[in-house]
Amino acid sequence: MEAWRVETFLTLSLILTSMLSSASATATTSTTPTTTASNGDLLSHLSTFHAMVHEITPDQVYSMWLTVRAKAIAPALQVVVWMCMVMSVMLVVEATYMALVSLGVKIIGWKPEKQYKWEAIGQDEEKGSSAYPLVLVQIPMYNEIEVYKLSIGAACGLTWPSDRIIIQVLDDSTDPLIKDLVKVECETWASKGVNIKYCERIDRKGFKAGALKKGMEFPYAQECDYVVIFDADFQPEPDYLNRTVPFLIHNPKIALVQARWDFVNYSMSLLTRIQKMSLDYHFKVEQESGSATFAFFSFNGTAGVWRVSAINEAGGWKDRTTVEDMDLAVRATLKGWKFLYINELRVKSELPTTFKAYCRQQHRWVCGAANLFRKMAWDIIVATEVSLVKKFYMLYSFFLVRRVVAPVVSFVLYCLVLPLSVLVPEVYLPIWGVAYIPTTLLFITAIRHPKSLHLMPFWILFENVMSLHRIKAAMVGLFETATFNEWIVTKKVGNNLKDTLDIPLLEKSKTKLRDKINLSELGFSAFLFFCASYNLAFGGTNSYYINLYMQATAFLVLGFNYVGTCYCASFH
């Protein structure tokens, strides 16, 4: 093996020598009388350097590399290792805390009705329907030809007095045909006696936040007590309002009641099943623990009921980030409002079915959250209506650990430091940092997904690949680069779902050639394959090649888009 390394450095030295010789020859042939004196010194130096290179042996080159590696590269990489260890400890402590709270809630049988007052809205013969508050249901959509009928139909089917509910369809579609279809659908429901309003804008300024803000400017919207938001692929059950609004009526400090998402297409592919695991963890652990302890969590942007006065007090909708929902939630919390999450109440929705769509969605969420941290950190620090403990929770747990540390350490430690350590054996990787902590995090996740244990290996590898996209998004948001406010709507499937259920768990996307290749994933796959092969060939104190080969394979599979499905809708 040492001989192989020596031969490698010998080849490099010969290449360098050839390049220097060519440069010397070129300089000599291009010399003119006017430049002979000025180029003479250069040629002299080149000749001297040329001679020195010839005197250096491959063993000396290799020795120099070992010195540079030990004195410069290894110390720098070791600093990164210890930074990752600190972040890993932060992450595992945070995950353990949330898991314990979530398990405690489950064990003691905590219910929202036990902590907050809830009474069904009774029928009052004297007041009639006026006993019910006026509710606005907003459905923002953008070219949603696949799902517009489902969402509008579900909203119009909500059980609530017809004169105390207004359905508002906020259509930002750019396709005239789709706009006409949505408008006709609204007219159809209006002819059935439903109070439904079709609203459109001249431009898409502010995207979803801009549409919601515009919708609240109508006089009838300002008269409403509460506003419910459903994205275009969400289908609430008829009793949704009867289960959520009473919490707002009887608890004046609650600003938001959030329901859990359920997924109609989770079994479509391996991609959707992995997404379900991640989102179930988000709702079961993150949302539930935040609601049970500090009455604070991020609004999920849909399937939630807001108190209109709380939105107004917080400053309304803002389009400064791609997470307008989280932005509003943080600002409302700083005004002293509380949030409530109901785990038992679920609203059907869709998961992205292609890898590219999922990556775009994750970029929007991660980038927006990191950017919001940048914009609101100081506002949280100086807020006067929030306790010091809650400020710490918001800054450290909610933003720093979950929105910055998590994507950074996931990528840097497992996709960069670990592979590079096989090339720089002087670097020390603590076993507790690269084995015990990941195992703990895996256990914490697994105990909330007992029915998905067989998917855990795929979930781990998939999350490894996604860390590449998440760290990029986090850095874009923190430093506000060109794409920090980019918004791409996630493609839906809708009624076509029933025709695409018989799809293998692992399927190659049938798209154009340029859409089948993800260069960043393929590049990292090559890097990891090289590091794994080097580790296998030369061994050393650490043997990570099995793990590295598995990671490389995951990057390769996703690099060629061999995951999820591809739905290419056509309308005639």
C-alpha cells in the first residue's frame, strides 16, 4: 500500500515537471529582443525551480504530504469535529426533551379539553344561528387543477350555520382555463346556497401571504371572528369547526388551534412513506411538546383556526420570508397569545410524490425558517410580554437547534467529516459522537413509529441525502443569498391518485433527461465511493467503509431520481 502511495506521488511530480518544462519552452520561443532582459530572470528562476523539482524524490513528496496533513489539515478538521460534537449534544438533548414530554403526554392521557375549557356550541332558540361566531374559511390556490374540487367541496361541506360561514377562494392561478374552472366551481356551490366568494389578484405579489392578506381586506372578512386556512389539497371533516372553534370561544388568550395532518397518498411510494415518518414525528413530538409546555409552536400554514384579532394585533400577514405561517406565529406569541395543538383532530392532505417537488418544499421550509431566525432574533430578545424561559425556548430550542444546528451537523459530520477522516487518520472521532448519539436519536424516532421499524434504514439514508439540501437552504436563509425568498408551489395529484396507487415502492421517474439527473447527489456519491474504497483498501484505525458505501448508494439512487413517482398532468 505504501508503494502505491509513493507511485501516486511520483506520477504527480512527473506531471508537474512536464508542465514546468512546457512553460519554460513556451517562454523561450516567445522571447523578443524588447523583452529578453525582462524574461531572463524569469527563465533563470524557472530553470532553478525545474532543477529543484528533479532533485525531489517521491518519498520526499509523500513525507511532505504527511507533514502538511498532520500539522495543518488534521488540526483544522479536528476543530470541526469538536464543533460537530457540541452540536450533536445540543441536538440529542433537545430531541430527548421533546420525546419525554410527548411520551409523558401520552402516558398520563393529557387532553386539550383537560387543560382548556371546551363546551359544544348549544342550540339557542332565542339567538338561533347568531349563537355561532362568524367564521371565514380561506382556500389559497395556484393552478390547482388536480385538487380544486376536493378542497372547495370539503370546505363547503363543513357543519356550520350557512349564514355564519363564508368560504373564500383566493385564486392566484395564471392559467386562464384553470381560473375559469375554479370560478365555475364556486358558482356551482353558490347556486346551492353556500356563501362562497371567488377572489383573484392582478399579480402574485407576496405569494400565499399576499393572497391571505388581500383576502382579509374585504369588509365581510373584517367582520369575522375567526379565520380557517386550508391549502388546496386539504380536505377537512365536516365536524372540524365544531371541534376547534369552542376552544377559541371559551379561552380568550388562545390565538390558534392547529389540527394534525393526515395523508391520503402515504402508501404510494417509498418517498411518501418516509415523508410520513418525518411529518408524524413533527406532529407527535415537536408540535405536541410545544403545545403542552409553552403553548407555542409553529403554525403549519393550513388546517388551523386563527382568532382574527390576534392576527391583526401581530401585524397581519407578511411576505418577507417563505414561511409566512411561522412568521405570524412568532409575532403573535411575542404579543402574549397562546397556541393549542389537537393531535386527535386530523385533516386529509397530500404528500409530494416526486423527489424534486419534495426538495423544493424542504428548501422553502428550511430556508424560510433560518431567514426568519435572522430577522426576529432581536425582536424575541427585547419582547416584554414573553417570559425569559419562553424566550430561551424560542431562541435556543425552536430556532437555533431545530432550524440551524440540525441541518448543519447532519451534513457536516456524517457527509463531510466522517468520510474525510478516512483520508486524514490523525483526526480523532469520539465513538460516543459518531455511534452513541446517532443510535439515541434513532431510538427516539423509532419509539414513535413502531409500525415503521422496517423503513428505518431507508429513512436514515434518505435523511442523510436530504441533509445536503437542508444545509444549503439554511445557509441561503441565514445569509439571504439570491434565492432566499424563492417560492415554488408543490405539484398535486388529487383525483388522479386512485389511478396511480399500484406503484412499486422504488420507481424511476419518467421525466425528461435533464430532470432525471441530480448533479449534486451524483457528485457526493462519487466522493463517498472514493472515501469508502480508500478506507477498504488502506484500512487504518477506523473502518467506516460499510456505512460510506451505503451512503454513496443512497446518493447515487437519488442522483438518478430512482425514487417516488412522476405525475405529468394533461388537460384537454
